[in-house]
Amino acid sequence: MIEQFLENIGLSQKESMVYMALLAVESSSVIDLAKKTDIKRTSIYPIIESLEKKGLVSEVEVGKKNEYRAEAPERLETYIKNEQARLNEQAKLLDEVIPRLKSVSRDQGERPVIKYYDGREGILSSISEYLGESEKGGDLYTVYPRDIIEETFTESELKKVRGNRRSKNVLVHSLYTYSKGSLDNDELSNRTQLSEDKEFPILCDIGVYEDKVRIYTLGKKLSAINIKNHDLAETLKSLIRLAILQVKGKK
């Protein structure tokens, strides 16, 4: 328990071992510490140095030898307060540092964050997460086969999804296929119907919102993939917009 506490406040496992070993004695040499902790003597020196910087260990002269002594446990309170003050100072710099870190990330290429969901329930839970962390408003771009979606999900499930989107005031721009007729537009829905074509089938539900992409496979194996990546999202938005303009231009 004590060792875990020491590690939780910032000491390494070996630092905790050395500090505890020194607390048990008046003072100790590096050789004795190595024996008590089973840490190599060459490794003891940097550990001692780190503990000294933390104010938890000091060097003392015993006879003609230099040994090390643990400071009183009350010094842990000082150490924690110093760490808190240091972190508070760093927190003040976050507004300046975060944009710089983001620019470095963009220069090196953003690493996609990918989550996979299996089955019908997986798709439904992924939908909630897809819009759940987003602020209200914005544009959602989708491509989907309406017939397959109606065969896969109940009307109450689809109504819940639409309600979630509408509650966030998200405007959807969609390209869809549907054999039962066309779907009406409204203040939050800008729909473009695509004639079903065997050469260019639409079999998945794909959506792009902000920097997030969702892909739902709707065949025998239901699954969902959510991908968070700025470049991928922007590229797919462009492709969907181009497809919508192309379809509208033919009408």
C-alpha cells in the first residue's frame, strides 16, 4: 500500500524501494542499499540523485564515508505541494502549447483513431457515440441505402437516431437509394436520391461529421467502424459533395 502511494505521487518503483529502505535505517551506503533492494549498484546512483532532487534523500558523512539518509516522511507533503505548484504553472501554458502541439501533429500526419463495433447493438451504440461528444450544429454528410436500413432496423430505432441528430440541430446532406419513392427535405435534411444502379451499388451506410467517419455494413454480418481522422473526413466530405452535385446536375 505504501509503495503504491509513493508511486502514485510520482516516484518510480525503484525510487520507492530505495526510499523505504533508507527510512528503515539511520543511513546507508550505496553497497548496502544495493544488497537490501536487489538493485544493481550502478543503478542506485541515479535513483539517489533523483530522490535528492525531490527533497526526499540527503547525503551525510559517516566517519570517512559518504552515506545517504531518508528525510522525514513529512517531507512528502512538501514534495507533493511542489509538484502541484509545478503542474499548476504548466497548466497556465496549455492554451499556448496545445495549438503548437496540434500543428506538429498535423505536420507529421494525424494518426487515425479507430473503433470497431460488432452486431446490431454495436451499430446502435456507435451511433450514440458518433454524435455524443460533438457540440450542437454542423453538417453531416451521408450515403446510404434506405431499403436495407429499413429492413435492418425498426422504425422506433430509426426515430431515436433521427431525434438524437435533430436535438443537436445537425443538418444532414445525404445521397440515398430508395425503391419506395423519394424522401422529403426539411430544415435539417437536404436529401438527394440516387437511382439504383447495378453497376454502382450502395450497400453500406457511410457518414461524415466534423472529423469523424462512420461506416456501417448492413449485410449478413452487421458491424460498425468509427474513425476519427481530419484528413479522411475532409476527403470523404468532398467526395460526397461532388457526388451530390453530379446527381443534381443530371436531373
